[in-house]
Amino acid sequence: MKKAAIALCLVAILCLGANIAWAQNDVDAQIMQLKQQLDNLQKQIDDLQKAQSQKETSPAVQATISNVAKLKKIKVSGYVQARYESYNTPGGVADTGDNRAPDNRFYVRRGRFKITGQPTNNSIGVVQLDISGYDRTRVESKDLYLEYHPWGVGARAPFFLRMGQMNWPFGYVIERSSTAREVPERPKVFAGTTVNLPTTPFFNGLFPGERDKGICMFNTEGSKAEWAMGLFNGTGTKAGDPGASFLENGGRFEDNNTGKVLVGRIRYPFTDNFHWGTSLYSGTQAVRTVSNAPAAVMVEQTRWGTDFQYYLHDASIKGEYVTGKEPYYSNTTITPNGTSGTNRTVSGWYLTGVKNIGPKHQAVAQYDVLDDKAMATTFGKLTTWNLGFIRFLDDATRLKLFYEINNEEKNSVSNNGLRVEMITVF
Ligand SMILES: [Ca+2]
Ligand SMILES: [Ca+2]
């Protein structure tokens, strides 16, 4: 029995060993099979990757990728400001048929498009053209500048640089686009004016065209004080010849003397809803003492200004004062005798109140004053009320109704008028 048991055990052990050997063979076969499958899969992945990389490197695909990347960095925007105006015609003024006649008309005050490109993290280029400005005989260049942000666009840093043709960094209203302003035109002391009578002096404005060519440093985003300081030609974009004034030089945009003007402003939010700023402009202008003089004399040209903005829950009050020394020009419409080549004082201010009436309406009142020494004897101070109502038709379009009351201190002229405007920003 004992022997039999031992034999049985031996048989059992042998059988078990054989089974283990068989099982081992089976696992090896499975591993081999899996390895084969893995090799096949790896080959398929390699083939796919090869095909994919061939696709990606094809010139057409590369060009498309590059174009899409470029398009992402270019932004096109613009606005159209279409109007109907009806102004009182001063007595004795014939209908001259030009588009400045003080009559009633439809016209497009501004039709602009702007291209902003940001090719890299540090550089920006801006081109803005007006194809329907006051001088409708030509397309007018507005913004033409580049920006270099040494620390990157949008980064909080000591400053960034702008060079080219840009807004003078002076005061508040000069740098506020028509898309942001409530009153259709800037106050007279900044933008200029005429009383709408022929052969009477007109005022070019202390900042005709609101722009000049130069180089300027600006604060970056995140700075509490809003500041800018730059050097400019001083002639603006609408005068280049010595003594030539607004629109009198056929659109040549050069400097008229070697001196450059220093322009700067700083604005500080004393509280969240009260901001106060001050601005400076200092330089010279070349002026001919008589219109056919072979050489010009240098006349000091200065401006100093202060502005504030006070924001309430559903209203705002904004004001600005500016005073400056401006040369008498020899070839403005009327030359004050013996004054060309000397200075006169020009000053003015405005106060604008805006009240929101619900989410879709605003009531606006603006009072502005122009005190130009050159008009002292003819009309004295010019004051204007702009009373208006704005309806937001949608997020992009506003309908504006404004009545303008123009008062002359002396020799009153009938020149009040109605403006109906639609402006769309896109
Ligand atoms: Ca100059
Ligand atoms: Ca009047």
C-alpha cells in the first residue's frame, strides 16, 4: 500500500509537471502573439504619424495656417456718422451751393475705417482714414501711428511709445472719439468755428484736426495716473506752409519750422468717480508777417488746460478750460492789421451734463465759450448751447437730436440750427 501510494504521488507530480510545462508554453505563445499585435499597432501608428506630418508640411496647409494666424492679429473697425442739418440762414447770405452753405442738407460728417494690427507681442500699427471729412475732395488720414511696448502689449510697465500721426495728448475732449462723445461736435475753442457769414474772421481752433505728427510716451494699463508726454511738429495735420492756416495749404502735412512743441497731460482719479487733469503745450509757430513775405518769424504758441469728469449713478458732469497764445496769421480770411507775427490770447471752456433716462435714452446739455482776441471787435465772445436727446436704437446705433444756439456778444448773427444724426459703430 505504501509503495502504491508513493507511485501515485510520483504519477501526480509528473502529471502536474507536465501541465506546468504545457501552461508555460501556452503563455509564451500568447506573449509572442501580443508582441506581434503590438508591433503591428506600432507600425500603424508610425504610418499615421508619417502621413500626418506629410500633410502638415505641405505648403498649402502651411500657408493657410500662417494666414489664419495673421488674420487673428488684424482688427478692422469703423463708424458712420450720417446727418441732416437745418440752420438759420443769416440775412443777406445767398445760397452759394457749396457744402458749407448755412442751409439745410443731408451729409455724412464722418465715415471712417480703422485697421489695427498687432504682429507681435510688443508692436501695434494703426491706420485710420476718413473718407467723408469736412474736406470732401480727398480722403483724409487721421491716425497713422505705430506703438512699441518694450515690456509687452497690455503689461503693466513704466511706459510705451507711440510714433507717427496721432491725437495731441492734451486735455479731455481732444482724445475722445466721436463714437464716445455725446455732443456731435467738439467745443469751438478746440475744433474752431465760424459764425457762418462770408468775409468775417473764422477761428481755426486751438487743435485743428486734433492731431499732429510726433513721438509720445504713454502710461501703460494698470497705472492709476493717466499720463502722456511727447514732442510734435506743432503744425497739426492741416497746416504746413509758414503762415498757412487750416485747409489753406492743399493738404501738405509738413512742419513749418525746426522747433518742436512739447505736449503733455496728466489725469488722476482722486476718487472712483472724480477725475481731474491738467495739460500743457509749449512751442513756436512760423508765421509770415505779410502774406507774400519771403521768410517767416517765429511766434510763441502755448496752451494750458485743466479738465474734470464727475460720474454719478446715472449722470455725468464734465468740464474743461483752456487758454493759450496763438499767432495772428497774415492770410486768414481777414488780417488784423499790424498784428501778424505777434500773439493773441485765446481761451475757452465748456461744461457738459449728461443724464441717463432709463437704459435707452440720454438727455444732454452743453454750454461752451470761446474768447478769441481776434474776434473781440467783430463779435466778442461766442457762446453756444447744445441741447440734445439721444436714443440708443441698439448696441451699435444711436439716434441724436440736437439743437444748437449760437450767441455772439456783439453783432448778433442768426445762426442757430438743428442736427439730426445717426451714428453706427462697427
Ligand atoms: Ca515746428
Ligand atoms: Ca447767433
